[in-house]
Amino acid sequence: MFGARSVDFLLWVKPEDTGELLRGLQCCMDHHRELIDRCSRENYRIVLENYTWDAVAGKYLEYLKSIGVK
């Protein structure tokens, strides 16, 4: 949902089908707590895997090695 990386968080509706859009919005409203919990866990995992000092430093070291810096 809203650009999340996992397909589990997406809700696809046909933009020209207002009934489908309404049902999709209602589904989000009916299950908002579950969606918030799932998105929070997924986003936390993404941060840990990509944006901690260790993760960033590891990627930077890989880049330096790839260009021949020792």
C-alpha cells in the first residue's frame, strides 16, 4: 500500500470503477489496525536491512572494493 515494497501491502483497484475503489477504501478502513501493524513491521525490517550504520558501511565497502580500492 502506498508504494510499499511487498505485494502483500498493495490494494489494486481499477481507477474507473468507483464501486471497486469504494470497496477497497472500506477494506482499508475495516482492517486499518492490521495494515498499520504489518506496514510498521515491514518498514522496520527495511530500515534495519538498508539504513543502519552497519548496512550502509557494508554497502560502501562493497562499492569501494568494486572500484579497486583496498
